[in-house]
Amino acid sequence: MKFEVISTNLEDIKADYLIIQFFEGAEVPEVVLTLPESIKEEIASPIRAGCFKAKLGQVLLVYPKSAGPVRCFLLLGLGSKQDFSLESLRQAHGYAALKVKEIGSKDMAVPIPNIPPYTASEITTSVVEAISLAFYKFNRYKSKAEDGKYPELIRLVVGSNTKNACDAAAREAAIVSEAVKLARDIANMPSNDIPPKRMAEIATEVGMASGFSTKVFDMEILERMGMRGIVSVGKGSSNPPVLIVMRYDGGGDTYAVVGKGVVFDSGGISIKPSEKMEEMKYDKSGAATVIALMKAVAELKLPVRLIGIVPAVENLPNGNALKPGDIIKFRNGKTAEIISTDAEGRLILADALAYASEMKPKAIIDLATLTGACVIALGTHASGLFSNNEELADKLIKAGERTGERLWRLPLWKEYFEQIKSDVADMKNVGGRPAGAITAAAFLMNFVDSNIPWAHIDIAGTAWTQESSPEKSYIPRGATGIGVRLLVEFLKSEIKRG
Ligand code: BES
Ligand code: ZN
Ligand code: ZN
């Protein structure tokens, strides 16, 4: 799939599909006026007849009677103008893409509408991301690929005065979308095909192709580095744990991102009930996002230094596994009593965050499918945000509003730290059921240098969509790749600020 920005009159466009966007209740958009009289009438008549009301995501196909350069006009509803946002724009264009996918097409053309106060580049970015991501399908394990009739070429039609800006926006959005798809691929992969070692190989391969370096620490080195959190969780599986450290150097400030990479979470000795246990292959979603973010940032050549840290483990019970009651010591010297081996994410992130702190970055952000409690608190409509720094939290929330990846901040008051006090160690890894998402974040905060702005993003509710949930247009069922666009947006805003 290729995106191309052109600036031509609509009547000169030759395509299988030409999208025409409408607002609810508004008259025929300006672009239509440039089309030949007969086609104008064919487009206007279903609107007059009340068949097309331009509700958000509504699609109506109009095949002109006489053959012309456009085989089909795809009328697309943007919903009401008052409720317009980049997210509604993405949703609408995702639905247009799904329609095209259903029928199959070689190429399509999409005019970039002028919708102040948004700039043409912002509109372009959202349109490209929505279309590209809506066409995603995890096909790797199908012996016959299902629906491969994706358009090879998607032309974006822009005004000549915005051509250069839209060109750059489309190029960048295509890079970011490919990265999101990589995140989805990694998270969707079954654990039998992506043990920790394989995840490290994937990171290495992606780094070589995209321009970042990768170092992999194996179990023996981890022992020597005092990373008993990662070792203890990983030793219950015959697929040993690794720590993956990726570095991209574009000059400028250093940021560290840490992703939970549990390739499968059975719960370990505190084993989970078997219902829906298959979903625990998604427990590596934070890691998938971090690897994909490295790819995006390197390919965009952003002027930052980015360190990606992924502790990768498989949480299984065997005769060597971590047990409740065990006490372990982490990289920063602190100790924890294990109450549940199913609260494993915080144990591997503890070492990774301590390690990240040693590099003294300007900020540390971690992403993790950390707690079921976060899903109870926020459902699937927002990721949980926890931070020791107001400014960082605000910047991330703003970035999420722009990319449609909402964050909702929860507090880290000192009372929550009381909940995870232990009689026999510095802390325990579970603080009971109340505020489970917060006590998990409080546990993590013990491993971050308090002078470094840190944010923890709990993506347990947003990293994948379930079998039962309806397909959102540009987020098909399965792994969502959450956080890639969010953190690209955040880093870009940091660069602008200078
Ligand atoms: N990976 C899970 C969290 C999870 C559960 C994410 C369901 C998405 C959906 C995590 O390792 C875990 O098992 N957490 C426990 C913690 C508990 C033992 C304190 C949980 O949330 O139940
Ligand atoms: Zn668990
Ligand atoms: Zn887990």
C-alpha cells in the first residue's frame, strides 16, 4: 500500500474509488461542485432521498451510470460538525477503508478536506493512519491469506499551497502506521513462536533495518547485573529470559521507554484460571510498542536519543519456578516478598526501571499490561496513567488527546505505599484488591530515581480488543499497537518545545 500526495482537480482523477466527505446536515461539499453536472446529480439524489445522512462512518457507494474515470464514488459521513475531532475523522476514514476492503480495489483517491482549525497536514496524518491501520490483518498463520485485495495506491488530493506540508505529513504517517502494524504483529504472535530469545532477534533485525542498535543480556549476565526480578520470573520456563536494550541516537535529549515483555503469562505457581488464558499472549504488548516505537523514531530520524528497554520473560510454573513467600533482591538493592507469582510484570519492570534510571534520561515512560484492576477502573476506553511529575503527565495526556489514545491519571498518594509494606522485606508484590492498579504503580515507583520524571502507562484494557467487542474501524480485533502513535506525538512535542 502506497500513499501519494497530488494536487489536481477532482474531475481529472482516475480511480476505482473516490471518497467524498460530508458533514451531517450540511449541503453538498465544495469539491463536488467541480465535478461534471451529470455526476453531481447522481451524488445529490440519494442525499435528497434521505438515504445518506452523513452520520459518522456512514458509507454510500454511488456507481455512475456512464463510464468515467471514477468507477465508484464513496460518500462518507463525518458526523456533525460540532462534534468533529481528528478521532472522528480517523473513525470515518477507517470505515471507508473497511468498505473498500470488503469489495476489493486497486486504487483509491481521497481529497483532504479543509476543516479549520485543523491544518491540512494534521488532516493528512489522521487520514493516512486511519486508512493504513484499518487495512491491517494478522495473516501470518493462515495457510491461505484471506483478503488481500488492498489498494496498491492511495492518492491524497490536496490544494497546491499545502502540497509540500501534506507530502511530509503523509510520508511520516505511513512510517508511523507501519510501526503500529509491527507492534500489532509482535503482540498478536503466539508465545510458541516468540520466546524471549526470538523477541530479541526481532528487535535486532528491526534495529538493523531501521537504524538503531540492540544489545541482548542473557540469564547469566542478568544474574551478574543483580536483576533477580527478571531472572526469578523467567526461571520457571525452559525459554530463558532476556533483557533487550535498544538505542537510537538522533542527538538531543535522552528519553527511556520500558515495555513489559511477558510473552505468555500463565500466572506461574499462582496459576490463572484457564478461561481466556489464551489472551495472556498479549502480555508482551508493552514490549511490542517499545520495539515499534524505536523503529518509528529511527525512521523518522527524530532529533532525540531514545533508549528502549524490554525485559522479556515467559511466566510459567515448573520445578524451578518462583514461589509465593520467596523474597528477591532487585538491581537497585531493594527487596520484595512474593505474594503472588501472577503479579510478575512489576518484578521484571522493577529491574528494567532501575537500569533505566542509571542512564539519567530526561524522562522514563513505561508501558505495561500490568493489572486487571486497571481494566475494572477504566474499561477499554483509556489507559491508566501514573506519574511522579505533573508536567510529564500533562504532556502525555495532551498527546493522547491528539492521537485518540486517551490516558486517565490515577493518584499515587503515600497511603497506597502503605498497602504494599511487608513484614519480612522492603515491600510485597501485591497490596490486596483495593486500588490494584495504583498499588502496582506504587511498587514500580520504588525503582525509579525520584529526580527523574517518570510515567507508567497501564495498557491492560487498551492493548487488545476482544473477540466479543465490536470492530472499531481502524482498530481491528486483536492487538491494537496502543502507545506507538502516542509516544511519537509526545516526543515530537518535546522537540518542538526545544
Ligand atoms: N498480565 C496480568 C494483568 C492483566 C490481566 C492484563 C488481565 C490484562 C488482562 C498481570 O500480570 C496480572 O496477572 N496481574 C494480576 C495482579 C494480581 C495478582 C495482584 C491481576 O491483575 O489480577
Ligand atoms: Zn500475571
Ligand atoms: Zn502479566
